Amino acid sequence: MDEMVHIFDHPLIQHKLAILRDENTGVKEFREIVSEIATLMCYEATRDLPTREVEIKTPVATGTFKTLAGKKLAIVPILRAGLGMVDGILTLIPSAKVGHIGLYRDPQTLEPVEYYCKMPSDIAERDVIVLDPMLATGGSASAAIQFIKNYEVKHIKLMNIIAAPEGVERVRKDHPDVAIYCAALDEKLNDHGYIVPGLGDAGDRIFGTK
Ligand code: PRP
Ligand code: URA
């Protein structure tokens, strides 16, 4: 993998991910852990945010300190499963605006089908993090990224909890400018396009719809 693909092998993230993978983990715990992992990943994925020096007077002395600079952020969850990561990101970046893209994967063709889109009006002026727990064939992520690029967004990151090699390859090929952040790179896809070993259907497990 190249320098645009970041896999977080932090012990806390790996421990929580192991619980997510367990088929016996119930909906409440699954939902909470997706959110917690999103927060931990956000901490790492925002490491390159630009800062600027500002002068601040503390009760003791005046000094020069760093604050965030650069463009404001927007996050765009891919519905449904990406919704599970939103609160975890907003814990760290409470002022981020939130766009939504509704895509589902046709179970026969595995092609993404769009059914909803609502972006912040100033999306072109923001840096964007696309959220989806699963990067399988990469069709959904690639379509979502193209959709956001059509709004003239210049800088996009993709955050997934589990990625398959096929999905990473697809996004790297279609969008070489987009950095990918994930907690695990699994082995492969099965014949139904599910990530192996994966965690099953993320949307169903977050929303209890199985
Ligand atoms: C899942 C997942 C991704 C997509 C990944 O969504 O959340 O969006 O599949 O697959 P791909 O990389 O092969 O496109 P799904 O279509 O099951 O919809 P849901 O989130 O509504 O459950
Ligand atoms: N979508 C999921 O939710 N899980 C997979 O393994 C693949 C696609």
C-alpha cells in the first residue's frame, strides 16, 4: 500500500474492532463502538490539519500558541451505515457541517444506486471527510467521492473502519488524490461482495434491521 492509505493499528482501535467483528455483539454495543472507533480514527486522520500561531494572554503571561487554520471541515456519511460514524466525529469536530449521500448497493450487480443527496451550501469551501464503515468493492465510496467532487470540493479524505483490498484498489485508481484511512485491511471479498472476515452487514448491525 502507498502513502495515501493509512491503516490504524492502535491497540485501542484493534480491541474495539475485534468486538465489532464478533457475531454475538448486540446492536447497542455495536453502535456505541462504531462511534468510539470513529472518534479515535478522527484523531489520527486530522493529524495533518494546518495550524497558525496566535497571540494569547493567559492569566500569567502573553504567549504565541497554535490554533486550527485552513479550510473548515464537512463530513459526509454514506447512508445508511456511515451515519453510525457521525456522532463520533462530531465529538472532536463539533462545528463540522454534515452532508448526506444515500447510496445502496444493488445485491445482484453490486453497483451503487443513489437515492438521496443533501450537501451544505458552502461545501466547495470546505475540506470533506467521507464516512462509511465498509469499503468492499469500492463502488459506493468511489461514486460518493465523484459526487462530492462535482461540487468543486478540492480536498477529500475517505474514512472506513474495514477495507477490502479490492475497494482500496478501486478508490486509489478512480481517485488517486483521496487519502484513505481505515482501522483494518481485511483479506478479500466473498462471492456476495462481503468483506472476509469483515463484520457482516454494517448497516443492519448498526440499525438492528437483520
Ligand atoms: C454497504 C456499506 C457501503 C457499501 C460498501 O452499504 O455501508 O456503503 O455497502 O460496498 P461497496 O464498497 O461494494 O460499494 P449497503 O449498500 O449495504 O447499504 P446500507 O448502508 O443502507 O446498509
Ligand atoms: N457492506 C457491508 O456492510 N459489509 C460488507 O462486508 C460489504 C459491504
